[in-house]
Amino acid sequence: MKQAVVTKELFNDVLKSMDIGDIADATIRQVGAIGGALEKQSGAEFIHLEIGVPGLPPEAVGVEAQLEALKEGVASIYPAMPGTPDFKLQSSRFIKAFLDVDVDPQGCIPTVGSMQGGFCLFQICAKCDPKKDTVLFIDPGFPVQRLQARLLDIKQESFDIFEFRADKLREKVESYLAKGNIAAIIYSNPNNPAWICLTEDELRAIGELATKYDTIVLEDLAYLGMDFRKELGHPYEAPYQATVARYTDNYVLMLSGSKIFSYAGERIGVSAISNKVYNRVYPALKEQYGIGKFGESFVLTFLYAASSGTSHSAQYALAAMFKAAADGTLDFVGHTREYAARASRVKEIFTRHGFRIVYDKDLEEMVSDGFFFTVGYGKLTSAELVAALLRYGICAISLSSAGSKQHGVRVCVSMLNHEAQYELLDKRLKMFAEDVE
């Protein structure tokens, strides 16, 4: 690596100082910290493709609503645990407008981003039935969710969806559910990191199996509406966001303001619990926590213990954005389409320098351009590729950290806001390809 911007000695020193044994397993924040340290000590500018920070301004209607709420004094008032009435109403309206699914406002619960929602949902799902103590991850997936399950000491099963699409997906999922120990299934759609999108037939299969085996599906919709191959984003008009909620009543949808409204800094999301699951009484919850109804136990036991509520003013912000979107006055999908343009351009740069797209298709259709994509290079393992790119001033996380069995890295395009960044990426990848070959 004659042209690398970081020497091997500096790279090894930084890894040693951070006590990171296997860079393939490094978290998003750890990779970012490594890149930051290398950037500081080498003096070279780095291209940051590792963390999914929104690269667009926050939606103004949310900012205005939150400021108004703060002016009216909500900062001094503890928020009601189930959420403000308008938050719950507008969450329900938004889900109907863009997913064509009916979730009662009662089941729309504010959380400190989808991260907290998932954390508490893992806990409660693993406690509903003593026989069901395991979460099934359809990988690749958001790495922190696996960490959450480990922190909670919840058992995990997982498989890489790469070779299990269409009818193979049904067979694979059923092979786990038939064991009788799966409390919940989790996946993201569009997928983080691969950006694959499950088809309606695949979601139908998951939904039907969830009903058959009485398992709760946790559907992470952090990137709702961002399958830019489709004309999504028109309220109350088809096509709608694909969702398992059309095929089972055993679901919780996790939505967030972070990416669809570029409102990540306020940590605001919603766990939308199906009407059936919300009202279902589980004797095990009653015995252990005193509240048997799933929805009320989720709110008054698990969320209460975790944070005693969600930012009061941020609820006003998300409610306003949901309302504007459902009313047709906020084109949030149109705004986020900028990510597709960035992804298309960055994919071209990577592939021109010999990289391949790892998760490249949804069945016979090429994956959408969007927030993330995945690349591999030659026979380099995930660990080797992460390390090599870091030495050329490019930060990315490994696919193995997301549960993938494929070799490569995740690329996030959100922070590529300036022309000079594309030029620098092109230059660095050219150097990389010349040296590696």
C-alpha cells in the first residue's frame, strides 16, 4: 500500500490504543472513533461512510412546532407515558396514509427513537411466554439491535437472507419458528445495511408464519418510503409502503423521525402496536410485572423503567410532521430522494474502481439507490476491506458486524454533501485499486 494516507504503524497503534481485537466486529461508533483518531494523527481528511447521520436539513414544520411547544412551557411538564393525544392521533393517521394499515391511536406509543422502542420490545416479547425466549434476526440488520439483545441476555437466532429470497425465505423462517421458542422476528425494510426490500409475497410469508406460530413481528421502518423505484409518498394513494401488517395481526411497527424527516437529534420515534397485540393479555406478564395487557405493560412497565417518557416537545414536532405528511403538505419522500441521487453517483465511483455490489438485487430487480448500499472487493474479507479502506482515509463498517455471511462493507451516502468529497473519494479509490492490484 505505497500510496496509503495512513501508515501501517499508525493504524496498528490506533487499534491497539482502542483495544479493538477484530475490526470486523467493530461497532459503527468504534469505526468512527478509529477514523477520527487516524484523521487527527495523520492530518489527512477522511471520507466518512460509516454512520447514518441524516445529510438533509430537519423538516421546518417539526422545528416550528417544537419551538412553539417549548415557548408554551412543556419543558417543565413530564410527558404522559402513552404520549400526547395529538401525537397518538397523527401517528395513526400517518400509518393509514402511507401504509394503508389501521392502528388505533391507543397503540401508537412515543419512544426515544426506534432504538429505545426496539430495546424495550425485545424485553417484553421475551417475557410474554416462558416457552418463547429467543429473537430471530433476519440478517443483515442494524448492528446495534443485536447488541441490545446481548445486553439484555436474550437468546438469538439468525440467518443471512442473501440465499433465502422468495419461497426459500418462507422455508427458512419456518425452520426456526417450528422449534417453538421464537418470541419475535426482527428485520428492517428497506434493509439496513443492504438496502434490499422484501416483496409483498415475502412479507405475506412472514406474516402467515407469525400467525401460525404465534410470534410477534418487529418491523423496523426507519427508512419508510425510500424504495425509490416506486412512486411512494402520496397519502392515501397506492402504491403504499410494503409492510407485514397487511398479512398478520401479530406485529409492532417501529417508525422514527430520524431519517424520513431528518430529525435524528431529537431522538423521537413511535412503536405502533397492532390492535390485537396491544389488547392481548399475557399471564406471564401479569404474574411478573402486575400488568398482563401487552400495550399497557409495554408503556407502564418497560418504557417507564427505561426513561419515564419521551421528550415532550419532540412529540409535538413529530406529530406536526406526521400531520403535514398525511395532509399532503409535506413531501418527505421527495425530500429524501436526494439520497438516491447520491447513492447512484457513489456506486458508479466504487464499481469503476473494481468494487462489486454485494446485495445487488431484489429477486430479479436491481436494488434501489438509497441511504445505504454494500460493496466487496476481490477476495478481501470484511475485516481486510475495512482495514484497507481506513488506511486510504475511508471509513465504513463491515458486513459481518451486521450479521452478514458475505464479505464487504456498508456504504452510507448521507454525509456526502460537497463536490470535493466525491472527487476525494474517486482519488482515494483509484489509489486503493492501483495498490491492491
